[in-house]
Amino acid sequence: MPIETTRDADRNLTTNVVRGYVSEKEMHEVLQDFYDRQPTALVLWDMSKAELAHVTAEMLQKFVRRASKFGVHRRGVRTAVIAPEDLQYGLGRMSETFAEIESTPYRFSVFRSRQDAMQWLASDDAA
């Protein structure tokens, strides 16, 4: 599977690093596994090495809708996406819009750098 998941209990953080082509099924399996376990408060999706040319708006909306449904008990926690390239970032911003439409219980934001994503995840700022 092109998604490597690690958990850092000390920081209450799950990190998913996506490499190469990833299928919709693989993304949903990682999401399901996250919620089948004790979910962490913070989630980081690193898409910097992901091949996303095949991803459609419908795929994103379906994923965000499912994540929102599963995440009903994650109220007030955060999910960040690292998306340094233009296509990755554009899809990330589209996901942000879908997260707003779906009224996800957790905060979701996309960043071009790991440093900015980690800073936001660790901050107390509600923005």
C-alpha cells in the first residue's frame, strides 16, 4: 500500500504519508483503520509524494463526507494536509471547501509545507 501510517502517542498525532498512485479504496481503508482504532486528536496527511492526477472532485467529496461521518466524535480537533505542488494544493483546497460544506466536526486545513502544517496542528489558535 502506498500509504504509510505512523502514530505518535506523545503528540496524539497520526501521520499518513502517501507515495505514488493511491486508489480511492486505499484511502478509505486507511480512514476506516484510523477510526477502528483509538483516533488521535491530530492527523497529518502528507501528500507531497503522491500522484493525484486521477483524483476527481467526486472522489474528494465522497472521502470528506465519509471522514466527517466517522469523525463525529472528533469535535474541535485538527486534520492537516501537506500539499506543496499546485495540483496537490488545489485538491487540498477543494477538500477544505467540502469539509466546510459537510460541516466536519474537526478543523481541516491544507498547507504547502510540513513546518506550517505542524505549527498549525500544535497551536492553540482556533483559526
